[in-house]
Amino acid sequence: MKQERDSKNLTFRESRARSLVKALGYRILSIAGTSTLIWFITKNVKKTISITVVLQIFLIILYYSYERVWNRIQWGRR
């Protein structure tokens, strides 16, 4: 973790590798949680896989869109 100083604050920046590992870890956790919940509801492996894949693709697109919108907002930036 890189540490930067300015006149008022001590801030930390994550490396790209750390961000990637965190994102992949979260995606794996999300897939496991989603598929477990869907399997308990459907009790059908084919439906569970289908719904999980569609939902994960949708969530990735939704998150990407959300990030792009926030990228245009200047509030809170220094």
C-alpha cells in the first residue's frame, strides 16, 4: 500500500494487484452466495447455474454503469 502525505492528511492508495485480488475475491463470494441461495429455492442445478450466470452478468454491467456515472461526478474529489 502506497502512502502519500499532504499538508493536512495522511492517505493510502491501494496497488492495482490488491484491488484486483479484492475484486476477484468478492466476485467469487458473490457467485457462491447467489448460487447457494438459488439452489435452496429451486433445488435444481441447471436452473441454479442459469440464474446465477445471468444474474452475475447483470450485476457486473450494473456495477460498471454505476462506476461510470460516479466518474462524471466531481463531488468529493480533491
